[in-house]
Amino acid sequence: MRFSSKSLEEAVFFEIGAGHDLAVPIALRRMGAKKVVASDVNRLAKLDLVDAAAQIISINLEKSFPAIRNWSELKDFGVSYIAPHNTAKEETPVVDAFISNEVLEHIPLAVLGRVNKNLSSNLAPGGLSLHSIDYNDHYARDGGVSRYNFLQFSDEDWKPFNANMHYVNRLRHSEYIKLMADAGLAIVSEETF
């Protein structure tokens, strides 16, 4: 909220790649966001996982939360789930913030440019595009290889390891910054660690 003149209670969020449990949209809504739209390229969310995430968030925030037994109850709570939804091709609503958590690194370069342009053109005045990107080799998570292991390979040599369900574009921070700037998104803050 430090970068927006709009209060959380007035803000509409759109998450790209919401995943199986919709934890981020539920947390945003529970913290007071006016409305949250959650999207996935494929329909991944499962009601039992959504409800479990809601109950854990409720406990952690010490706020009661109704059970989520169906998609209508989720929508009544203020979270809409749209999937399948291709943010590169399909229209998105005008919102105050687009968000993603470890999703952009799984989008091919050519598609990512279109995604950023769609986001830029559908941000309300003063809107924000907030993203957490994992720049590491995802095979390095078990500690067997370096976090930068995948950068030593050419695209052709890396192709057999870069399967559709585990695709990683291997872009670096400066490349994301350029893609966002090319789409008309101004960088107001960036953190790397």
C-alpha cells in the first residue's frame, strides 16, 4: 500500500497463477482487499485445498472465516476464480493491482511480452503490477546442483530438461525490467535477494 494512494479496502487485485489453494487471494481478501480475481492457465484450484488455506489464514489472522464448500461461496466472499484463463490472449478486467508469486519465470519470453502489455493496458490509474520471481534453477532445490546451474546450458542443450509442466524461461532480472518497461510499466521499486 506504500506505493498506492488507494486504500486496501478500495483495491481490486488480479492474481496470475493462483495455484491449487488460492492462499494469496484469500489472504488479500481476509486482510481487507475489496475484491480479488484469481486466474490460472489451467484449472488447478481444488475446493478442499482452498477451504484448508482459508481456515489456516483465519487462524493466523485470528479472524473467523466461513467454510468454502463451493465456488459460489468463494465468490460471495469476494474471490472470483477464472480458469482456464490465458492472460496473454484473454481480456482481463481493469484492476488496481496485478500480482504473481513465482509464476513469471514459467512463461516463455514471447508470451511474457504480451502478458505484460495486457497487464499494463488493464491497470487502473495509479495501479501496480507486483511480482515475485524465482531466478534460480528449480532443479537446485534439493541442493544437488548450483542455483545457477541451468545458465551454463545453451537453449538447445537445456530443452530436454525444460518440460512443459516444469518450463523455466531462465530470464535474468535485467531482462524482466526491460520487458516491463517495454510494456509501459514504470518500475517504482525492485528488490533482489
